[in-house]
Amino acid sequence: MLATKLPALLLLPLLISACAAPYSETPVPSNFLTSKQLKLQASEHWQVIANDVAQKIADVYQTPTPIWIKPSSDGSLFNHVFRQQLSTALVKCGLTVLVEPNNSFYLLDIQTQVLAFSDDRIKTLGHLAPAALATGVWSVDHAKIYPAIARHDGVNDAVRLNEFYWHGTEFAQGVVPQREIVVSVNLTNKAQYIISDTRSYYISDRDDALYRPTIPMRNIPITGGN
């Protein structure tokens, strides 16, 4: 019975596609090719970004003119800390960073935007399983099946399972975050862009407050009373 049903199941996608309308009033939504986007989950991740941006600036910045990093206007905790981290990274790269602007400097501006997408985005992961190429050398094959990691060929099954889960740690746990942050770092000489670097990252929805503008405290005078 199963043998007779299998060909019909294989032909089902072809039958459905054959029934699709050749014309449509609107484009049919389709997915982009699978890609990866990093998720920020610790201040150390902020430092990694700062180090990478600073190195890219140092690689192309061939002038003794010092740099002044403009303070954040929105006052978010991320912007405040990232400015300090970027300043430290630039100094480590051998560049001169001013505490206060003087008559001659290049302006480094940090802009961030927090985006909120729908909360029902689907996370799709490839089917991954490791294969031992040699001692301590592993390959990930999308076509392998999970039981393949338990082959008894002299390699301990527990080691195989451990390596399999090690590969799985590349991907962040949980659902796809609703929020993302776009970080732009622009170096200008007040007339033109020298360097412009823009990146996008996922952020944990529960960490949203770290990336939002902080509300400054104000003293409100109160009159009257006893």
C-alpha cells in the first residue's frame, strides 16, 4: 500500500505548481537566500564590534589629524558604552582621540536605530550533522541524517554527540528576536565622508531598554504647602 501511495505523493508538488496561475495582480512573496545575522547578548559583543570598526578605520586612516567622537544625543546605554569602547579600541590602534574638540579634528559620529518587526517571524535552520574527517577534524554535511553520528567505527559515541551539539552552538537559542539594531559609524572631515560603516544585529527583546534613549531626570520645583 505504501509503495502505491509514494509516487502520488512525489507528484503532488508538480500538480500544485501546474495549477498555479500564470498571471498575478501582485508579486508573489518569496524568501531571500538563507543568511546569518549576529545577536548581541553581552557587552563583550559590543567590544568585539568596536574593535572591528576601529581596526577598519586604522587600516585606511592615513593622517595625523586627531579624531573626536561625538557624544550620543539620545543617551542610550549602548551608545554611551560603545563610544567608550570605540575610543579605547582606536587608541590601541595607535590613533589620537581627543577628549574635547579643538580647532582641527575629524568627526566620528555614532548613530543607532532600533527596529521592531513582527513577533511571528519563523526561524529555519539547516539540517546539520558532523562527520569525522580525521582525528580532531570535523566536517558538517547538510545531507547526513542524525543517526549517522552514532556509527560504531572506533569513535566514541559520546564524543560524536558532543561535537554535534558543539556545532549547534553557532546559532542563538530561542525564537527570532522581534527587535534589531542598526549601528552606523561615520568618520567625516566636516565636508565629506571618509569612512562609513553600517551593520545590523539582532538584540534580545528583553534587553530593549539598553538600546532605547534614556529619559533625563529633572528637578521640578514645588511651591506652596506648610
